[in-house]
Amino acid sequence: EAQVTQNPRYLITVTGKKLTVTCSQNMNHEYMSWYRQDPGLGLRQIYYSMNVEVTDKGDVPEGYKVSRKEKRNFPLILESPSPNQTSLYFCASSSTGTGVGEQYFGPGTRLTVT
Amino acid sequence: AQSVTQLGSHVSVSEGALVLLRCNYSSSVPPYLFWYVQYPNQGLQLLLKYTTGATLVKGINGFEAEFKKSETSFHLTKPSAHMSDAAEYFCAVSYYGNNRLAFGKGNQVVVIP
């Protein structure tokens, strides 16, 4: 089954404790992206990657890091989480072949930073 | 920069009534347009999309949307609301050759029995 998986689905942590949220897709997509969803703000892009070893900042990159060492994986790293990073996070992927931009989303990771 | 406007964060509709969600975008070039739906505790799934060709697009679950270039709009409609349509709906835009999506702030749809 074609899918985007994220782990963990739920995470409660404390300020300053480094964490990684994993994202993996099995559709051989070149493009991958991370979003955060906050009430009243919709989805905002954190980082994206056009292909392996190619990453770029989205609209709200502060406090986050990413890496793209393999095509299927795109982990999101919070090196020193703060309470304002409490949010619902989504990973997404798409093919770049057609230029259409239709994206496939993971189930989400709900992060709480205390 | 791309931007998408969805008015009315919460939309209440009676079961059996018309569902109408408005989406306007700012763009100087023809975009690709999408509507995504998010059911409670789930990720987003594609409802429908406009790329080129016919401006009236049909999607899943009886939804459709019409691209109106002169109005820079892509409003979503469904003739008769069902209880299962209760969800959050997002309009999004991208451009050919650019996979980045810009999302509106979403409409939370409540269906009243």
C-alpha cells in the first residue's frame, strides 16, 4: 500500500530535550516536506526537500532541522524544543515528474513540549 | 508570494443542505488548485484538484469545484450535506514545476442533523 508513515504519533517531552520525528514514504517520491498545523493558522511549511541531499527552508524553519540522506526518509529534528513548538506535525511527499504538486500526507505527529 | 484565502473558519450546514466553501488565491500566473479534507485525528487527503482543461472539477464523496480565472476563485460545493462530511477542509495552490503548496487556514465544517 502506498503510504507516508510517521513516528511517533504522539509525543510529550520537556523543554530542551532533543527529539526526532521520523517520516518515510514508499512511493519513490522525490519531493518531501514537513508542515505544522496550528488552530486558526492552517498548515505552514517548515522545510522541504526536492531530492536526496537537497533541502530548503519553508515558511517557519526556526528551531527545526532536517536531513535527506535517503530518498524514502525525511526526519524532522528539534534540537532544543520549546513550548511554542507544541503543534501537530505532518510529513508529505509527491512526485516531481508531472509538476502537479499533489501531495500525500502522513497521519500526523502530535507534539507537546512542557 | 502565493496566498490563499478561506473565509469563515467554522461553517455550519444542515444535513441535506448545500455545502459551499469559498477559496480565493492571489496569483499572476495560472496555478494548480487543490482541496484537501482532514477527518478527525487523521492526515489530509486529496478531495479534488484542478490542473488544466475543464474548469469544473469533480472529486470524491460528491464534491466539486469550479476554477474561475477572472475571479481568482476555486469554490468547493456539495449539493446535499451528509453527517459524514463533518471535517476540516483546506484549499491549496501550487505552480507548475514547483511542488510547494500554500494552504488556506481551513474551514471546519459542522453538519447539523
